[in-house]
Amino acid sequence: MEKVSIKTSNNFCPQALFLYGTYKEDGTPNFGTFCWFSYCWDSEMKVMACIGGEKLTKDHIHAGKVFSANLATEALIPYAEYFGNTTGYTKGKMDIPIEIEHGAVLPVPILKASPWVFELEVEQSVPLNGGEIFICKIRNVLAAKELTDEEKSAEERMELVAPVIWTSSGNGQYFSLNPIKKETFEKNKT
Ligand SMILES: Cc1cc2nc3c(=O)[nH]c(=O)nc-3n(C[C@H](O)[C@H](O)[C@H](O)COP(=O)(O)O)c2cc1C
């Protein structure tokens, strides 16, 4: 395959999306959308999450050291788009109809519609120039019950989850994995 050098980019390197849930000081929930999320090994599997700039989610993580990471699915795309393009500093960001529950182990809000949720506790943070990496202990995984059915194949269970990936090419696009197709949706329609 003939290749050309281009400016630094991760376009076309698909990224899974997570909606991070935190509580505000008044106990109400806030969600933001994040893709700079991956895993690392430190005696056990941990999560690495990078947040750039000033975000309400970041303020809450600094304050409480905990958050939930809710896997985004095809059904959650409109919410991913809304939570990712509406700053938490906007009054009324969370005045939308969405079912929210409480974490099983940590004081974090979680999305009822997400089939895979990590409850995360920050163990270390690495301040960077304009960003910060949080290395987190996975305190609990909440998985949709159907996903524990070993009778079902991985393909069947992946189809149930219906996760989406995102690329930052153009204005950013969401793709389904079942099979890869461009998901269409109306911006900010929740
Ligand atoms: C698809 C998508 C992925 C995003 N990924 C990240 C990310 O990995 N890191 C980050 O700092 N911001 C990311 N953002 C931007 C935040 O979601 C955005 O700044 C949001 O307003 C934060 O909400 P908050 O202020 O309630 O925390 C992403 C936005 C979108 C739409």
C-alpha cells in the first residue's frame, strides 16, 4: 500500500466512545462524551483516560476521584453527540429525558441504556500541557445480564451490545460495527 506523510492525526484509527458520569456538588448527575480511553496493566487491568482543557467532568473527577464510563451504543449516539457538544458549564445541560441509575459500588451516576459500564476510581493522574491522564482502578464492571450467557456466541453478544466507533475525520463521524455502516442521526436530538 503506497503511503504519504501527513500532519499528526488519528483519523481512521477508530475509537470506542464512553459517556463519563459524575455527580455535581448538589448530587445531580452530569455526563460528557470521551474517546481518549484505553487500558493498561499494573498488577491488574486498569483504565487510562485523557481529558483535555477545562471540562465539568474533569472538575468533578478532581473533587471526587470517581466516575463511571458508560459504553456508547448505536442507540446512545444522539446522547453521545449532545453530551460531547454541550459543556457542563451550560445551565440545564442535564435537563433532558434519560434514565440514570446509581453505581453498584461507587457513588457515580450510570446510564440505564448502556450495556457495559466501568465504575472507576482514580489512582494516579499525570498533568500534561493542556490535558491530564487519569489512571484508574476498575472498581466494578456492570454488564447487561445477556452478555454473561455463554451459550451465545461472541458475535451474537456483540450484536446485542451494538457499540459504535468514532473517527475525528471531517467533523467527526460515528460508525456502527454491525456491520460497519455510517449511522445517521439528527444533531443534538435527544
Ligand atoms: C465524539 C466525542 C469524543 C470526545 N472525546 C473527548 C476526549 O476523549 N477527551 C476530552 O477531553 N474531550 C472529549 N470530547 C469533548 C467533551 O465531551 C466536551 O468537551 C463536553 O462538553 C464535556 O462535557 P462536560 O463539560 O460536561 O464535562 C469529545 C466529544 C465528542 C463529541
